[in-house]
Amino acid sequence: MQTITRSPSPVTHVGEAQQTGGVYIVVVRQGDGVSLREVDDQGIANGASAATFADAEWVDEVDRLEVLHHPRWVWSDTTTWYPELLSAGVRVQRCVDLRLSRAILRASSLTASSDLARGEANAWDSALTSEPSSMGTLFDLRPIVYLDPRAEFADQRAAISAAAEPARIGILLAAECAGALIAAEMRFAGLPWDRAAHDALLTRELGPRPAPGRRPVLLERVLAEVRAQLAAPDLNPDSSPELLKALAGAGISVTSTRSWELSRIEHPAIGPLLSYKRLGRLFSANGWHWLDTHVRDGRFHPEFVPGGVVTSRGNEEGAACDRACSHPRRQRCGDV
């Protein structure tokens, strides 16, 4: 590991220079270590050289600097960097999530005329913009793209400065980046979740847990009724084309298999079909596989994606239980 030689001046660590504005520290992987470099609010280095720390040391340095300065940590992606800090018991107050901020700046009408928004998409716009870790995987065939966070930060700050309303877009970016930190903390800590209560709900609605690849017994029972009413003994209602064909064969004319459209039809098959769709949604979205995947040690760990929907309020992967389960609050339980 190469360690950047520091100036013999009183400024012996990154971030220790006295400033009138905020402190920004760019975090980037360098070989087997992590480089921390202080920059101003335009991405220009503040004189002192970058300091490179081993993987086992950079977390301690972040902890020290967070206590001293509460800087804004400028990194490629909060989901890449923050979990390691949280695992070590280190929390930060502010960050600049470059991937998230770039997506907003390229889509916002306030920065539509900026070079950032008008430029061609590059590696920062890809879903694989995360900084490569020091530990590769044997079968990871994806090309490693080394990004330059300081240059990207400078481009983003230029876009903000030239915006029609710099303060407005700046507040939005700060809020979204704070949301990214909160999202990572939510996923790390998890939400107390009563696994037994969730399992009981599934058993009551669907029957006992089925073998892998099989439908639950109550879902099979409803399916048998649907097939009988439509005179389609081999019907797979999970296939929209197959279901539309069976409905047409029974004299039911619809343009889709959506529940809202089916609910307008009067036919003996519609009631059990709607029940099948409801139970099937519960089984696929929040069934036992969901429980095994998202609930660990009595805690639900959602993956919250800031800015993940058009409202900019974010969305949660694996968090559809509030919509699918009849009484989701019964599974939630408070910490004691």
C-alpha cells in the first residue's frame, strides 16, 4: 500500500485546515487502500495531498474526521461505501452521493442546459457505477470501470452553479443524499419483525408451507374452482395469454387480466379468479421465500432506494408486505 506523504505543516491530516465553508472529503479506492482528499465546494483540492489508508484503517480515519468536522463525504455510491462504516459502528451525518446526484441533475429542468445534462451517458450513469472493492470474485466477469469522483463532483458543482435556481436544486440534492444515508441505516439496522406471526398469517391464508416449486394447498383449491368454472382443466392463470384465451372461451370479453377490469364482469369464475390473484400475489411477493430472504434474526431488512420513483420519495424493494398482507402491523414489533 502506498501512503501519501503529508506536509510537515501543522495540517497533518485530511480535513484539518481551517475553513470558512463546509468541508468536503472525496473518498476513492486506490489499489489496496482508500484515498481521502479534501476539496472545496467546486471540487478543487485544498493544497494538502491526499492521504491513503489501508482497508483496515480508513474507517478509523473517517470516524476521527467525522467527530472533528462533520464533513460531506463525497463518494460514488452510498450503498457501496456506507455499509462498511456502519458495520464498524461509524455513522456520518452528511454525504454527496455522486450516482444519485447525477441522476437528478441529468433529469432536472433546472439543470437541463448544463454540460452534465446534455453530455452522453457514461459509466456514472450505469447501474455498475460502484467503486470496485479490493476483494474481487472468481466469477465476476464484469469489466472494472475506475471512476474519478473528484472530476465528477466538479462537473456536478458546475451544473448546480449554472442552474436556474442553484439553491433550490442544492436543497433537493442535500435531501436526497441524506435519504441515501438513512436508507442504508434502515437496511443495516432492520425493522423488528415477528417471523412467527408472519408465518401464521401465511398459513392461515395459504395453508401449510408447500414444497419448493409447488403451490400452497389453499391456492390449489381456488385454482381448481377457477379451472372448473372456465372448463379449462390445464389452465395456468399465471400466464396472461393463457388466461385471456380461457376467459374468451367462456364468453368473457376483456382486454387484460387486471383485477380492476375483471371485477366488473359478472361470471361464476370471476370470484375465485380474483381470490387466486390475491393469494397468488401474497405467495409470490411476501410468502415464505420473502420471509427467508428479508427477515433475519427477527428483523426485516428492506432495500430502500432514494429517488426510486417519480415522486422522488423513494421506494422499497421487498417492502410490499404493507400492500399484500391483511394485517402487516401484527408482524412488526417494537424493540425492547
